Amino acid sequence: CTIVVAGRVNSLATVQTLFAEDANGVQIYIDTSGIVTLVKFGVSLIVNTAAATIVAGVPFVVTVRLSGGTAVIRKNGVQVVTAATALAFSATTGARIGTNFDGTTQPVGGAIGWVVPLPTALSDADCLTVERLVSSQFPNGPVF
């Protein structure tokens, strides 16, 4: 799968969830240090990196991709981390944008302009095309 998110957070005082599926799916969140983290919701960390750090008040485009046992995080058009994962994912019963799956915790304090969840893993070139599109549509989005 590939998930592309364009947004901006106003503060890093709390953990903020960009996208969350139910217990069988993925969750993408920004921790209080600004680090983008990908987890299997309620189960295990998949990957995170300080190279994908978000700065309060600065628009961003984050992409996560899962394919063939590999997890990737991209920020503003650049791949910043790759990690192997043996976690399996099954069908989910829904997703939330801008909050944890319960619909109330870890809300995004800022703006989310685009969330593009795709069932297939895009190539790097296709990721860049989608990232540039969502960035161009988000007010003051990053240019890359």
C-alpha cells in the first residue's frame, strides 16, 4: 500500500495521528519530537526516523509505502528511511484521517490538505508525481 499525506501541524505538544486504520492496519503519526512514525496499529513499530522530522508550522508531504516486506517513509519527495518488516496485514474495517482510530485521541492540531491511501505500492517515480501534486494543492506546500 502507499499513503501520501500533505499537511501542517501548529505545535508538537502532543502526538498527532495523520492516518489510522483499525487493529489490522497501519497508523502514521507524528510524535512530540516531530518524528514521523509508522506502526501496525496497536501491535508494533514498523519504522521511524529523525530524518523525517516535521517542524511545527511548516507544511510537509509524507509518504509511507509497504511492499514485499519493506517499509519506506518519504518526506517532501525524498526517501528518508527503509526497513524490513515481517508484519502481515489483513483487511481493515475502516480508517480515520487526522485522529486515532477511536475518532477522538491524538487529533492533528493544524491542517491536513490531502490524504491519498492507495492499495498498491507505487514506484519511487509515481510517488514523486503524487507527492508533487498534493504539495501543489496545499497552501504554501513544500516545493521539490
